[in-house]
Amino acid sequence: MKRSLRIPLFLLILLLAVAGAYFVIQTASADPNPAQQAIDIAAAHPVIAAALEHFPQWSAAAEEDDPDANTWYVTFYEDQAQEEWLGEATVDLDDGSVVDYSVPVFLSPDEEAQQRAEVEAVALADAQVLALLGDPDNWQRYTEYDPYEINWHVTFEHGLDAWDVIVVKTEDDRWNIEDIRDPYAFDAEQKQRLDRDKAVELAFESDDLWRVIDDNDDWNAIAAPLTDAQWGVSFVVDHREVYYVRVDIDAWEILEESAHASETGVFLPLQAVK
């Protein structure tokens, strides 16, 4: 008598699941365009897909990130010209997962209205904010959400004074004041960088400077502060200073110019405004 082979139901389900997973892996590995596959996986992620809905003309590019791990780096753009960055993601092609991502988070009108009221209440209840403002009713208030930084800015203005309160939502879904700063103030490093750029720009206004460096393609400008407003700008060719300009960026004046004599390397004054 022949016996019929009976497979338990749970074992049959397990076999089908394994076969299905094998088929998916084989199909993914057989994809002739892994870059497009990485883009498709990233674009299907719920958070990324929600951001892409706001940009109907979005585009993306992908490049291999780690060949050993079979991960790909995907960059999203707002348009087909790929000029405006939108977000990025890292995709694992072995398991078809999004390992990491960074995209803007947009709010619906209802969500924005609710969060606006919440963050303004948080800002106005903060002891440090109140100490800076005194009476909040004397200040104009502007509240704006930044979907790219995923934070809120509550800005208070009174005459020439202003304070920007940056509010974020923590992982436990609570509002937290991340920073309180003067939006019109620069830190010391930023100010020095801007002042240096101004000094070089002012030095460029020298007509005699261009007589010296016009025939040299490989020159550098090196600026150093002398006082709060005065800077010395050296123009260097082949590691040799060929021209020097002293400027006052507050008065926007060239105070002194001088060039090296080609034989001696000594400064020869060309102009002394002050």
C-alpha cells in the first residue's frame, strides 16, 4: 500500500516564505541597474515619499557607497536640472532597506497651526526669554517653521533689538528650546572672515596693484588685521610678496600702498593717502 506524503501546514508556510525571500533576493541581485534600484527603494520610504510629494519634478542620483556592504548613497533634488538639493539617503541593496536618510519634513496647515501655538507658548514661558524681553507685549513676534532644519523660529523684534528662539521637538515628543540668539549678530569668527573679505575687496580697487599682478596668473592675497578696522593685505607671487595695501574697511579707504623692487625686494612707496 502506497503512503501519501503529508507536509504539516506550518512547515509548508515556512517553505513558501523562504522560497519567496529567495526569489526577492535573486530578483534584486539580478537588477542590471543597482543605482536605479537604490533610488526606487529610497523614494518608497514613507518619510522620503512624503517630502517628494511637494516636488513633482524631483529627480535623484545614486552612487555606490560601500561595495563590501552593497550600500548606495542617493541624493534627491527638487527639479530635473538637479540644481536644488532636497535630501539624501543610504540604501542597503542586500535587504532593500533605507539605512539612513535626511529630508525635509513638511507640515499640513492644521499641523502647522497647532505647532505654532505650542512653540509660541513654550517660548513665552521660558525664564531666560522673559528676562531678555521684559514685557513681551512690547515686542513684535514672528513665528516660522523650517522644514529643512525641522525646527521653529520664534523671533522677537523691538526697534534695533531682536532675539531668535529656536524650538525643536525631542525624541520623546516634547518641545525644547535649542538656542536663543541675536539673529543680526555674527560670532567672532564670522565677523573676522567677513572683514577679511572686505579688506581684500577694497585692496582690489588699487589701480597700481593691477599693474604689478596683472601679468601673473598664480597670485594669492593674504589679509591680516592691524586694528579693528585696519587690515594689511599682501599679494604674493611665487612665495614672494610683490605688493602690499593697508586699508580701513570702516572708512572704506586705501591708506597706503607699496611694491617690492624686483632686484632688492625692498618696499617702494607708490601712494600714501594718509
